[in-house]
Amino acid sequence: MKHRDLIAALPKAELHLHIEGSMEPEMMFELAARNGIDIPYANVEEVRSAYNFTQLQDFLDIYYEGMAVLREEQDFYDLTMAYLKRSHADNVRHVEMFFDPQGHTTRGIAFETAVSGISRALNDGKKTLGMSSYLILSFLRHLSEEDAFETLAEAEPYLDQFIGVGLDSSEIGHPPSKFARVFARAREMGLKLCAHSGEEGPPDYVREALDILHIDRMDHGNRSMEDESLVQEIVDSGMVLTVCPLSNLKLGVIKDMTDSPVRRMLDAGIAVTLNSDDPAYFGGYMNANFEATADALNLTGADIITLVQNSFQGSFLPPAEIATYLEAVGKAAGSVSSETG
Ligand code: HPA
Ligand code: ZN
């Protein structure tokens, strides 16, 4: 834990966070009671002990089930505000947050209910916590292209509330090319493009995300490391990767934290960032992800600062705001190194 103080002191941006994956078991019970919903667990401990996953799908089954307690606009507000407060305590100053509208509309919750609750909390978070934020609408890739187009049409009246679109859920069997036309349309609408790729899926899927979807940012990207020419393309294009170390461990993408590709990515010159993904399910928010990675991979203080700089440089913020945040990173880094000599 030798870098704990540095990690805590640095202002950070979180670029890979699913708001529905930030629902702590305590809140699940609170919302279940408030909305009169039965959940298949007797207490918080039972919920936590169900979070034993060997692959992505094990998690997704429980994750979609957990969403059932989210019904009213206030529920989405409370969920989002709780995440903002928790990550603010980790010195997260900017967040680019995914939400899964189809996880809600498919169970009869209006698109508007979810988006207004989340947006209202993000606006309040700007005022009360000074946190900047963007929202990213993520398509569930196990659903059809037609479903994704319908969701994009539903989103159109709320376009000013999103910065971009993403692609998540079950990766294998649902390659990026399935959504080529949806992503082209989203681009025409002026949206940024992100896609989960190479979490479980092969390097070919990563190539499709780059060459067919023309993504602006890659989520996970772990399996890119299996293909040297792909690594070179990623480096040359300056593509930013949002890696989620504790998520990787919990979902069996890596067997041990020492297998995390973060060290190799840094060495290759990839613009890698660290993120929490679904912190309530994977056992840690931003600082826990930094600490576990730094410990396992023997990261230096300079590595940690690079990862944090990448998080702002890889954000969709305007250049002037990125510059202001980078200045704050430099100041915080300077004050920690002068304290520790
Ligand atoms: N992978 C794919 N889909 C997801 C994830 C993830 O880590 N989290 C929430 N939806
Ligand atoms: Zn994710």
C-alpha cells in the first residue's frame, strides 16, 4: 500500500462505470422495501455471497435481476447520487457514466424515468460536489439491432443529456459488426462511440470495434494484448482503453491481479486508464482499483500519475477543461512528493 496517499490525493476521472452496477446491497433492500418488491435474498450478507462469478454471464444474470428494484425517477436519482458521493470520497472529479436503458424499458420502466433521475442527480452533483459528468447510453448487445435502433429513437428527444453511446452485456456471439448501422447513425447524431471489446471476446472483435464501428474509446480491451499488430494500431491511433482491474479479477478475465495487463499496456505505450466498472459487484471503487493494481504490478508513483493523466486526456471533456484538471493533478502530485520527500 505504499502509494495509498498518492492515489488518494490525485484528482481522477472515471470513464468506465455502469450506474446500475453501483447499487450496493443496502440500497437494493431499501428500494425493494420502498417499492414493495420481493428480492430472492434474506439479507445483505446473502446478496454479497451471491456475488461469486466465474464468467461475465454469471454476473450479468444477477446484475439484470438487481435492476428490478429501480422503478421511480427518485430511485434512479438516489442510485446516481450515492455513486457520486462515494466516488467523490475517492477524489473522482469527473465521471463518464454508462446506463443501460434497455435493462429498464424491457421491464416496463419508461426511458424518461431512468434518464431524468440520473440526469437530475448529475446536475445536483455538479452543484453540490463540484463533479463534472457525462452520460453514455449503452446498448445491450445480446438484444437485436432493431431493439438498439428503437432505443436510439427513444433517446432522440433527450439527446442533449448524452455525450455518446456504448455497447455492453454478453460479448461472445455478439460481435461489434452486429451494430455497425446503429453506431453509424449515432455518429451522424453527433454522439461519441464506445464499445466493450476484448473483455471475453477475441482480438477479432477488437478489430471490428476499431475498423467497423470506428469507436472513439475502447472499454476493457484486455485481449488486444494477444495480437502484436493490434497493439501497434492501438498505440499509433492513440486509442484510450478503460481497463477495470477488480472487475477483471471477479469475472475471471484474469486469474490473479498480477496477471493484469496494465503494466504491459503502459510499457507498450497504450493510453490505459483504471476504472471500477460495477463497483458494488466487484469489490471496490476507484481507489481500491488503483491500490490493488499498484500493489500487484509494483507500479511506480510516475505510473500512477500517468494513469490519472490518461483518465482526463481520454475523457470527452473540452481541451480547456482537461488542461485545468491536469494542472490540478500536477499540483496534487507535487504536494504528495514534497511531503514524502
Ligand atoms: N461487461 C459487459 N457488460 C456489462 C459489464 C461488463 O463488465 N458491466 C455491466 N454490463
Ligand atoms: Zn463495463
